[in-house]
Amino acid sequence: WKRLDGLEERLAATLQEWSETWFGCWKTFLRAPFRRSSVEQEALRVLENVIDILHSDFEFKINEGSQKQTLLLLIRSFYELKEDQKVALASEIIGEREVAPAPKAPRTKTAKPKAPVIDAAKMIDMIETLINQDTKYLHGLDPLDGFDHLAQPLVLLLDQRLQCLPWEALPFLADHPVARLVSVDAL
């Protein structure tokens, strides 16, 4: 039994390392929305406030597709993610890249001043401020409390190489129903 306990501990440590190393912030894409409607409404309200601030203060428009969904995932998982994971998601949303600054053009009297530039750190601070100020349930929420693990199972279509990984045992999916379907490639 001692050898079995040691095996379980090593497996748990390996799965935790996989969760952090392989998935990082992207594990939030495998999560369902909040179960309690009040928490989900708060997340959506923070989302709309962030979009409004980005548009009005920074002249940055969030598209209705992947940017908006990624921003919502960042808000839902804000207190679960590590700082570098938040930065990775925020950078993905705003398209932050390492680029050389453009040469400054001379200003004329009629030129409209440019809006301040948004970066990942400013976005993260803004989201944290809005969550702390404008929410009752979302602030300080236990990462697993409120996620709907019963209503929306995760369905995985895996090829032969990914099929052998213990997806259901990953810590961030431990309480979430997971189903596997055979991919056409595996047939």
C-alpha cells in the first residue's frame, strides 16, 4: 500500500505540473460558465464595463469573436490565474507584440491628441479594480465554486497520441464531466 500511495502522490504531482506547464492560462477555455446566474451576470457586467473603458479611454475596440470570449474567460478566472497567465491572456486580447515604436510625427495645432496606449498590465489592473468595486460574488470567489460542472460536459475529440493522456485526472478538470469521442483520424 505504501508503494501505491507513493505512486498516487507522484501521479498527482505530475498532473499538477502538466496543468501549469502545458495548459497554463489556456485551461480556462475548457471551463463552463458560472452555475449561479448572479455570478455570471457580474462577470458579464464587468466584461461590458471593460469593453466600454477600452473603447472610450483607449480607443480600442474588442471584436465580438475571440477577443470578447477570451476577455470573458480572463474575468471569470481572474483569481484562479497566476500573474504571468493573466498577462498572457491580456496580451493575446490586445495583440501586444514586441515592436519598435513608430517615429513621432510633428504635431500640428489641428491634430487630435492620440489616446493612451493600452497594455497588458493596465488591462489587468482595470479588470481587478472593476471586480473589486462592482461585484458582490465574483470578488474572492473560490475558483471551483460557481462553475457549472453538472450541466455542460467537456467533449474531447482526441487523436491516437492524445488519447492516452489522463485528461479526466487533470486538476482543473477533476470535478468536471469529461467525455471522449473517437476522432475520424483514430479510426
